[in-house]
Amino acid sequence: MADTWLIVGLGNPGPQYEATRHNIGQMVIDELAARRSERFSAHKAGARVSETWLRPGAAKLILAKPNSFMNVSGGPVSSLAKFYGIAPDHVVIIHDELDIPFDSVKLKVGGGHGGHNGVRDVAKALGTPDFPRVRVGIGRPPGRQDPADWVLSPFPASQRQELAMLVADAADAVEMTVDEGLLAAQQRFHAPRD
């Protein structure tokens, strides 16, 4: 199934984490599902999954939100990749990124995990770091706030409108990566905004 893509939004399970910075990957997955009027169902791999299409006649998308906590995301991702027969180069991981300013989306394949334990665990479980990543900027915490507290706190009301646009941009970046390739998506999303 060469034209099937596993798209995974990293985050933590449970309503107390839904609106937090660490769960922006799952917000993007929800946006991709909403664009297609899709719902999620439980999968034996330990994730909520929706099988859909980029558009009629185009690539198949397996949208997934692991039921595990962020730091142990690798198991469900690896199990889903095996279940659907998807190679790592067609596994797109969407995650929060401290080192990118809030309101920015960056894409890459491979490289280090940058201290992101979810990405580290996925790379370990897949046996390679060479998978596409949609990195959604949440920025660094102000002052001396602990980054661990920062990522587990919700976005403030003052950022909600920008957050909706950021989630939409990240969903666009996923679609463009699948449709036109990573390079085209990088050229669009890495360019400075007007």
C-alpha cells in the first residue's frame, strides 16, 4: 500500500490534557478529521484511528491519536505502522516544538529528537529517526518557568484565535507533504510570512 500514509498526532490521553500545548499534534489530527467529517474509533494498537482519504482518488490517510502518554508514543505508532504495512517514510508525526515560535510550522525528516521524549520514543520503536515530522511551534516559556510545566499548560485565551490558524496551517502542511512532497511543503511553510 505505497500510497497509504499514517498521520499521528502526539499528545497525552484524557480531557485534562486536551487543550494543552503538548497536545497540539492531536489538535491537528482532529482538524484533519473534521475537514473530512470523520470520526475516530478504537484500534487494537492502542490508539484512536480514522481511515480516510486525502481527497477522492488520492492517498489513503490513517489518522491516529495514541492512547498512551506522550513519552511512550512509540508502541502504538510502531503497531499501527506494522498493522497497515506502512514504512517509516510514510509515517508523519505531528508534535509540539519548544524551539519554534508560537504560530510557526516547520517540517523535516530525520535528525535528532531535540529533547522531545515522544519523538525519541517513536524513533526507537520504528528503529529509525527517518520519518517526516510536522513540528508545530509553541515557543519557550517566559522567564524561568519549567518547560515541563509550560507544555502541560493550556493555551491562554489571548492565543485561541492564532491557535486555530496555527492548527489549520499544520493540517495544510500535512496535506501538502502527502500530496506534493516534503520539499514543496517546506518551501511554503518555512518562507517568512508577509
